[in-house]
Amino acid sequence: MSAPHLAVELAGETLWLLADKALYWPAQQALLIADAHFGKAATYRVLGQPVPRGTTTRNLQRIDRLLLHYPTRQLIFLGDFLHARPARSGGTLAALQAWRDAHPELQILLVRGNHDRSAGDPPAELGIEVVGEPWPMGPFALCHELMAHPDRHVLAGHLHPVFVLRGRGRDRLRMPCFSIEPAVTLLPAFGEFTGGMAIEATIERAIYGALDGAVWRLA
């Protein structure tokens, strides 16, 4: 049975895996997003690649829908907020600023990722607190890249995990997924146009797919 979100117990806390490739922590009213990669399409256009327009707007609209359905005091980005230096184009930053102006009371935290280090921190006008990884929050270590932590469950992104469903013949479906192990949970990439790395289920790794408005356990 599938649903827009699925509750899991991690490190003594109830977290919700959201169908729109995000994580919600009800007790903290915190919404966690990994790998938004704002401005990635703009970056590719600078390089002369014919890629779709409007990805930043659509991603922000998706965040708005999540904020509408899940009461949120703090929005946390687990790295890779901006894709690269060219993502700091006028259009991308203007869209982000307009969105931020519509949410002045929302606390926003960015755990700096590898793309953030090359793209630079978001402009101060966006009112985003930027911290290094791992960032402790309750029983969790908030990270971008996968790493071990001695006494906290790691929540991370970076790998853009996907699970490949195989049907008859050569039928294949790549599905964004959450990967949950005893000490670490990987979030799927939130942003459009981000690609993904296929991962396999193991005895200690549970896979939860997120696609078409639903999330369910795959393996």
C-alpha cells in the first residue's frame, strides 16, 4: 500500500519519508531536503547545452506544497543548495529571493556540501544559516556526504540514490529512493535534473521508493 508519506523509527524518533523526495521530522517541525541543486539547468545553458527551463521555479513550488501540508518551523538543506557558480545568475537568485520574501519567518539551515563549496554560500539576503558537516541535531548528525559518526544516526544526501526495478525482458524503472541502514539514512535528490546512483538492497539496508505521489518499501 502506498501513501504520500511513510513513518519510520530512527534513533528513537519518528520521521516521515515523503513522496516528494524529502524527510519530515514531526517532533521538531523540520523539513529536510538533500541536493536541491538550484540553478543546475542554468549552469548547463551557460555551457551551451539545450536543457529545460523552469526547474528552479518548479522546485520552489514543490517546497511550497510541502510547507502547506507539513507544519514547518525549520527548513534544512543537506548540501548542494546551488549547483555551481553560474547558478548565481540573475534569474535563479531572483526566483530564490522572491520565494524567500514570501517566507520571512521560516528558519533555513544549509549544511554545506561539495557543490556549495565551489558555488559559494547563498547570498546573505536569503537569510540562510550555513554550517559545516556533521551538524548535530538531537540524535542525528546532519551531513551532506556519507560519513560515519560515533554516536549519532547520520542523515545525508550526495549520492542521489535510486533503485532499479526490473520487469520482464529488458523493462527497467529507475526510482528515487531512501536508503536506511542502522547508522545512516540517505535521502534522494530533491532537485529536478539531478540524475542518480543505483543502489542495491542488503540485509541491513532497507529501500523505500518515492515516485508519482507515493512512497513505499521496495526491499
